[in-house]
Amino acid sequence: MNNIKDIVNLEIYPIDTSSDFLKDCKKKLKKDSVLQLDNFISSKSLSKIQNEGNQLHPQAYYCSQNHTVLLNKKNMDLKLDDPCNVEVLSNKGCVPHDLIPISSDLIELYNSLVFQKFLENVLDIKKIYPYKDTLSSINYNYYEEGQQLGWHFDNASFAITLMIQSPDSGGIFEYINKGRNYEKNYIDKKLIGSVLKDEYPVNELSVKPGTLLLFYGRNYLHRVTAVTSQKCRILVTLNYNLEEGVSLSENARLTFFGRLK
């Protein structure tokens, strides 16, 4: 099992020592709604994780679902053309936490107090906790040719991802840093409608393998475009909670993993 210094490029990203670096990260995330740290994972560790991800790929559970931007089904009380009632498609494969080897660098990183403290500082959160259930804390996500993540707002206030393998084409992360204020119960339906019709300019991120991405997905509309190559897109999500002892909902576990435990 590796130490955090063997996993993270600490010379580039001194998450363990530099208060100025932490302040810069926090400032950028607050300003742009997204923090992109290229080459966050060392080349040696990335190679190990890529091999692990490809070995686990055959065990992925694949799901396909139609959903609105609020991750709901159609609401018959709303007009069918209401921007918050238009369904989009998301489909992918997922390997849950309990199939990831205990010796994995991902588990070492996820459990690292140095990494957790970095996240807490940058996200301006008092404390983060792992999921209580055995499936949801770390997930490999696989997007095969033709698969995508439709436009949506996250249920969680923040997302933490690691890009493991990029496709040869497609699979682009797109977002707009506006559209909703969850805390004030406000949503810009006109803007959302324009985005869904491809009539609004969106931001694109070129995310390379080894990149750590922090993103405020609850208030900002985002998607991953369809992969258009035989080489699949592999992304790891590092999932934490703001409260201790929380499990992912049974419905979500059945949807993404095909089982409850």
C-alpha cells in the first residue's frame, strides 16, 4: 500500500504543507465553480489505477435511464415542454466500492487524512465522511461508445472526480456556471430550455487522465457528451457525505449497482 506522497504529485500540488496553495484553490473554486488540477495523480499511481480499472471493467453494472435536469421522472402536473420536465438520457457502467481491492491507491487516497483535510479546506466544509453502505464511497464509471451523462444538476452539493482514461473522441465535460440557486429555491427555466435546445454557449473542459476535478454540481447544469470512440471513458468518483452514517438511497443503489449490498 502506497503513501499519499507516492500517489499525489505533491511537488506540483502541496496539499500537505502550503496554506497559500489551499487559499488559491479555494478562491478559484468559488470564482469558477470548478477546480481542475491536471496531473494530480503521479504517473506511476495513475498507471496502477488504469490497470485496476480495466481489470474491473468486466464486473461493471450497466444502467440506462431517462431523467429530467433535476434527476426526476416526468411530472404529469407540469407541462410536457417545461424545461424541468424534459427528459434526457444517461447510460454508463459502474463498479462499486466493495469490488475495489483494499490495496488500491484509490482507497489509500480516499482515506488519507491529508487528502480529506485538503478537500475540507477548499470546499469550506467542517468535516466530510465516507458513505455508511459498502458500495458508494468510491466508484469506477465506464462510458462506452454511444454512452453519455445527460444534462442535470447534482443532488449533492459538490462532486469530486478523477479522470482515469480519456476516450479518443467524445465524452466531453460541458457545463454552465449558472442556472440554479438551490439554497434560495430558484431555477432559471428559460436558460435551461435554451441549453437543452443547444441554443446557449456552454463551457467545455478538456480533462486528461490523472486530473482531479472539484465541481459545484448542485447549482450548475452539466453533462458528459456521448463517447464516439471504441476506447471508453473511465472516471472515478470519490463520494463523501457532510454527515456521518449516511447511506446512498436504496433506489440509487439499485439503479447504479443493481444491488443493495
